[in-house]
Amino acid sequence: MSKRWSILAVGAIAAVASAHVGSPNVIFDGNAGPYPVRVVVRPPMVVPGRAEVIVQLRNGVDPTVEHVMIRPVFWRAGVAGAPVGDEAAPVPTARATYSGLLWLMAAGAYSVYVTVQGTRGAGTAVVPVMSFATGRLGFSPGLAILLAVLGLVLVAALLTLVYAAVAESQLAPGEPLTPARRRRARIATAVALPAIALILFGGAKWWQSVDAEYQRTLYSTPKPTIEIRSAGGQNVLDMSTLDPTDRISALIPDHGKIMHLFLISRDGAGTFAHLHPTQLDSTNFRLTLPPLPAGAYRLFADVTTENATSLTLTSAVTLPQGMPGAAAGDSDDAWTTSASVPQIAPNAAAALGDGFSLAWTGAADSLRAGETTDLRFTVRDANGPVNRLEPYLGMAAHAVVMRDDGSVFIHLHPMGTISSATQAVFALRDRGDTTRTGHLPSADVTAAQQMADMPLGGTFAIPYEFPKPGRYRIWVQVKPKGRVLTGTFDVVVR
């Protein structure tokens, strides 16, 4: 007889406009033709809204660069239907840096096309960006008081106009106001007061309905339906990604996997698992669970749709006591439990296993929220730094960053925060490589992702911008000598 355990229901962890939780800004490290660039896109909180785009030439000041153009491309319209790009202006206070603002007019998947033109030719980098409304702009107390006072002044002025219109508008110059006319003016003013109040009340109700409708359009993290059951002496996780808001269309592989599922223990024990379920049909997945310790876990699942939307599904599961485990169902599955986690500091290192360690080689000063930084690491063995790593899911390394309260979660790699699958979607759609029904073959998407030449050195940097202060944990995964190994660090962000 099979035994089933129910899943703990959780509310939305955070509302974001990306495939990440609580970390909306987009960072891309790559090339625009012959020009290495770093692009930072800060999407707007409301849609339509303006996104801030910052383009940095990674090799410093380049006299061969003449223009930097930025262009918003909506996934459905493609390049052919996109507006003409704007020229990014040099930033006076930052060397080799350009910035500009772009309007994102619709909700959904965009890419910012960054074109660098110069004497060495022109090249374009495609930076996918999710455009969703994520918040409401409120009044400060001072502004609310000021508007209330101005409103009262306007009501008083309107009543004064009514009184004057009835009492004095038809009097000849110098003619005195009679008691009868004054009485009619007072009656008209008394009648106008509730009429004005009714108009104000109606306007307030209309605005509340508009605000309620807007709140219904705010982005929230999709919630999968999850069940854990025993089958054949193992425990199996079944997941359905059916989304009533219809945000999840046909899925495509990212880094060669249709889903990246992360289980992170909530009790501080340091258990972390990066797993890849099997897709049963368009909305259902199955995973035979590895031997993870019992307890409560946060669940995050990254998926990418063929309309270039990246989403992170969130939930929570409780793994019961005495839970049997299975060997890795996918060769790229990996999990670890860290009994001791080092704090990021100069010369800090985390044990990877198999004689390898992961050393922090980033800046010695403290990390600060809202500032783009490089998370720098070096893989070492008994003889010192490793010269070359094997590709793990197409990259030299992958990293996961999570705030201790779960309000921030993001899956990173040396290219930045973007999904390489969404880059491939825009490239294929721009070429017209879709079926007659508009779908993209998964094989084509996977092949397009593999076209990039990824550096695989043992020393690497992962760009990121912590969205807010707090305590974070960072898991870094690399693949030396054929085995996926995970290093864990803690960091306090100021």
C-alpha cells in the first residue's frame, strides 16, 4: 500500500519580474560582437514603465567604440516589430559606461538589444528581461497631507463659485445684495455641498476599482501542486505546473534541462539539492527523491517557456522521517549537507570533497546591497588552483543565492542572471525558425544555447547585485574530474 504525505501550503514568497524571487534586476556578462560588455537592466515597478539600462565596456575605455544603442524587443513582435533603438549616453562619473532609459509598454518577455558600433564593426548582445508590474507607488505622508489640504481648498473654492453665481452674477455694478438673493445663494450652496460630496465619493470608488484591477495584474510567483508518495521502496515527488493565470505555456530546456528544481532545508542544517525532474507531459513532472534528511524544505523550480518567459515556481515540502532515498536519477543531480559553513572573507575556503576546495577571491570589503559586484571564486586541489573545469550544464560554474528568510532566491552563472534559453528563443524567432503553429522545437533551442563559447577556467566570477541587506547563503557548483561538487558560503550584505 502506498503512503502519501501532504504538502505544506505557502503564500507567495515575493512578487518579482523575473525568473527569480525578490531579485528583479538583470545582469549579463558577454560580448556584443568584438566588444566585451556588462549590461545591467533595472526593470520598472509598473508597466508601462521605463527600464534603466547600463552598459559597461569590460575592457575599459575603448577609443574604437563610437556608439552604444539600446532597443526594447517584445517577444511577440520581434526585431521587425520593435521600435527604433535609442543611443545610450556616456556616464560622466564612470569610465567606459553608458546609460539610457527604455519604455517597456507591455507585460511579458522582452529583450534589450545592446548594439556596440565602432571601427571594429558592430555587434549586438541580447539581454532577456521580464516585464511585469511588481508594486504600487504610494504617497508619502507629507504629500498625502498636502493633497488633502489642496482638495479642501478646491472644494471651498467651488462652493464659493456656486454662492457667487447665484448671489452676485446677475447684479449690476454697485447694486446691493438683497436678503432674498442671499437666501437663494445659501440654499444653492447647501444643495451643491452634498452633490460635490457625491461626486468625490464616486471618484474615490472609481479609483478604488482601478486600483483593485491593477493589483490583480501584479506579478506573483506561480504555485505548483506537489505530492510526495512512496513507490517501489522509494519516495517520489509528483509536481503539476498547471497555472490558472496561463503564464506557463509550452516549456523549453534551459542549460539542457526542462526544469531545475532546488530543495533547501529551512532549519539551518545546510542541506541543498539541485535536481532535474522528468517531464511526463506538458504540465506534470516526476522526481525520485535522493536521500535527503527529514524536515521542512523550501522548494524553487526554474522553468522557461517558448514565449521567452522565465519563471520560478515556489512552494514548501516536508520530507518525513525514515525516508528512503535513491541514487541520482540524472547525472547532473547533486545534493549536499554542510555541517559547517564559512563566512565570506579574505582567504575563506569551503571544502568541496574529493580533495577539492573552493576559495573566495573576491573583494575584501563587505558586500553592499544595490551595487553590482563580482562573486569571485577559485577551485583548488592539493597542488593549488585548478586550471580547467569540466562544463556543468554548459558553464564553468552555477551558483544559487538565497536570503535567510527565503525572500530572495536566484540561480546564477558566469553569464549573469539571464537564462540562455531565452536568448536562444529571441535568436530563433528573429530568424523565423518556428513551426507553422509558432512553436519552437526543443532541439533547436538546445542547439542554439550550445553555440556560445564558455570559458572553463578554475577561477571565475559570477556577477550579481544583492537587492537588499541581510544574511545570505551562497551555493557554488562546479564539476572537476566528472563529479558535481558543491561549496557553501555565508555572507552578510550591508
